[in-house]
Amino acid sequence: MVIQMEGQPMSCRCVQSKWLRDRMKQADLAKKTARLTGQTQVLYRKADGTFAFCAEGDDPKGEIVEIITQY
């Protein structure tokens, strides 16, 4: 939900907290995957605003947010 105040868009706090929870959940999964496979993982944001990850060397389908190593 976006609220318009004095010409500036402001996101409501619940949207921001959901975004952060989704990002942290995907980062945790990517870290576990990196440890299990021994491969660096790339966390990226998809066009719809959600997060996903893939192995380094694969083509991320969005904006790269974080590189996650197995260490």
C-alpha cells in the first residue's frame, strides 16, 4: 500500500516489514544452500519486488542485491 503525502509517495510500515522479512528469509535459505553445495549464491530482486537466489554463474533474473558465500 502506498500513501501519498504532500506529493511524496510513502510506503506503509507493514509493506516495508514484509519486504524485509522476505529478503531475510531468502538470504537465510541462500546461506544454507551455499553451505550445503559449497557454491556462492546470488540474492536478487525480481521485477515483481520479491526476492530469489541462484548459484553464482547462473543468470539472475533481476537486480543483484547480495552475494552470499558459504563461509
